[in-house]
Amino acid sequence: MFKNYDTIFDFFNKRVMTEGQKLSVFSTMHKFVSKFFTSKKLQQVMEYTMVFLGTSPYEAPALYNLMSHMDFNQGVFYPQGGFYELIRALSNIAEKNGAVLRTNSPVEKIIVRDGKAVGVRLEGGEVIDADLVISNADMWFTETQLLDIPQQTHKEKYWQKRTMAPSAFIMYLGVSEKLPSLIHHNLLFSEDWRKNFDDIYKDPRLPDEPSLYVCAPSVTDPSVAPEGKENLFVLVPIASGLEISDAEKDAYADRVLALMETEMNLPGLREKIEYKRIYTVADFGIDYNAFKGSALGLAHTLRQTAIFRPKNKSKKVENLFYVGAGTNPGIGTQICLISAELAYKRVHGITSAEPMTSL
Ligand SMILES: Cc1cc2nc3c(=O)[nH]c(=O)nc-3n(C[C@H](O)[C@H](O)[C@H](O)COP(=O)(O)OP(=O)(O)OC[C@H]3O[C@@H](n4cnc5c(N)ncnc54)[C@H](O)[C@@H]3O)c2cc1C
């Protein structure tokens, strides 16, 4: 996780080849989980994390059971005040260390001179000179939209062949009263698990029988909703690239809410909604320049993992680096923070596999 891979030998080292065998890299997650759990519901609990890495438990290497180790043995954390508090904390640290942060300043071009990145041009024309450029934008976007074709390490054709992690049908809801049947994290699994995954990965469509993740942060954090009310985030994983009309969105929202009423013991939920915002595939594309409107980016299939994932340094442009979910180690907030360490190590030529905190 904390090492930049340059060759296959950087990954398949002695430790991975010996201790790594215990992770059953060559079995599928579903087969591995089935060895320990016969109950279908428990299998679903152990396999649900896979949705967010962009492949199904029937295809994913058993290696990714590591995620369940993190969930169940190490625990899930929530920043009090909501996720934005994490962003606030990071920007405080950056500013304390002399960084100048400029938000709402979209970059429209990475400026390359004599094969070297020398700055960026913002929308509106302002040019910012730089000794080096590190792009955190979606990697497809950085490569194909911010660079000219000869400067692209991975061209459009490469991206068209990639597997993308799912997008999401999200509802942000403000509810007029407390909902005692909910806890902070709630999962509802569809009965036909395999079909649900097929609706996301094989035959992309709005799932007939969706699985839902419902987050009710106001259950544990009173600062995120007015007193006596509830703040809900409802997420249905759906295929990236899906085109959904406004009428379809409204109809699907109603269907998901009806499902929550009956299956999550929330009678009359629809009448209690004071605020509703739907956020889905096209929004991820418009707001975040996300390829195919994926919520998460490049999927973690075996062939898009570790040495097979795009590297964090351009092959074509000197002094151009990448950070974030599209490069190593991959998807997830903590994982993306590790990718920042990897970018730092790359820039400074640090080859150690230890986390920066221990160097
Ligand atoms: C709904 C949802 C729930 C999630 N829940 C979790 C969770 O519970 N735990 C977890 O670990 N992970 C979670 N994730 C995944 C995690 O959020 C992502 O993997 C991670 O945030 C990706 O980080 P990033 O830095 O690669 O990209 P981003 O966080 O998307 O940052 C990229 C930034 O680049 C900006 N940008 C794009 N184009 C330009 C441009 N031209 N100029 C300037 N800036 C630009 C974007 O506006 C954006 O701010 C979730 C993701 C989603 C969508």
C-alpha cells in the first residue's frame, strides 16, 4: 500500500508470495466467504463492500476480504460534524504549512513546455506557473482533457477499455421527525443478490430489486440535523454511464422510498420528507469531471490493481504527477490519502515501503 510499484518485482516480492498466499488471491471473494458462512444474509454482509470497489463478489479476488477485516476488526470511523470536517482539518494543516488553497478555480489546461509540466491555465485564462504539477482530478479527465494527445500516457482508447466502478443513485433527505428504527449505518440487501450485481455490471439498468445503503448521521451526530429531525443519505449503487431522465429519476426515487417504508420499518416516510435532492450519474460527470459519471473511478478488478493501475507519474511529461483514486492504491478516502504519500515519495525519490509517519 505504501510503496510505489515500478516493476512486477516490486509487487510480487517474497512477502507477498509467502504470507500473501493466506489472502487467497486466486480464489473469488464469494467462494472464500462461502467457506466460512452458509447463511445467505451473512454472506451478503461480508460481500457488500465489493460494490464500492467496482466488481461483484463472484468476480473479485478473495484478497479484497481485507475490506471486511478493516470493517469488522478495525472498525468504521465517522468524523463528528460530517465528512466535510475531514476536508476542513486537511486544509487547516495545509495552510499552517504554507499552502495557498484556491477553490472554485477549474483548471482547463496543464501547460507543457519542452516535455515538462510548467504550470496550469485556469478557466478564464489565468496562468499559474509551477515547478511541478500534481493532478488530483479524475485521471481520465486529466489525461484526455487537460493534455494534448502526444502528452497523454493513457489515451481515450485505453480508457474506453477500462472497467469503471459503479455510479450511484443518491438521495439527500431532510425528514421532519426522528426515525427510531434506523441506526447510523443501515443496509438493505436485495433477495436476488446475483441479479442485483448483474444490473450494475452486466446488463446496466436501474436495479429492479435494489440493495440500499442508508446513512442516518443525525442518529449519532446532533450537529447535522435540526433538533427532532433526521438527515438521511440514501445510496443505491447503479451502473456508471447510465442515462436517466428526470421522470425516471422521480419514479425511481419514489420506488426506493416505498421500499424503505415497507422493508426498513419506516411507515409514512414519504409524507415526512421536508427536503429531497437527487444526485446521480450525470451530476458526478458535471461536478467532478468523472469519467462515465462513476462515483468512484477506476474499478478494482485484478487487472486494474497495483502494478496494473495507472502509475502516479506521467510517462510523457516530466514533472507531472497524479494523486487520488485513479492511481495507486485506489478508491477510498484513506486510500487516497495514502496515494498522496505515494505522490510525495515519487516527487522526492523516496523508495521506502513504510508509511511517511514512520520515516
Ligand atoms: C457517495 C460516496 C460515498 C463514499 N463513501 C466513502 C466512505 O464512506 N469511505 C471511504 O473511504 N470512501 C468513500 N467514498 C470514496 C471516496 O470518497 C473517494 O474514493 C475519494 O474521495 C476520491 O478522492 P480523489 O482525491 O481521487 O477524488 P475527489 O475527492 O473527487 O477529488 C478530486 C477533486 O478534483 C476536482 N477537480 C476535478 N476537475 C478539476 C479541474 N479541472 N480543476 C480543478 N479541480 C478539479 C474535483 O472538483 C474534486 O474536488 C465515497 C464516494 C462517494 C461518491
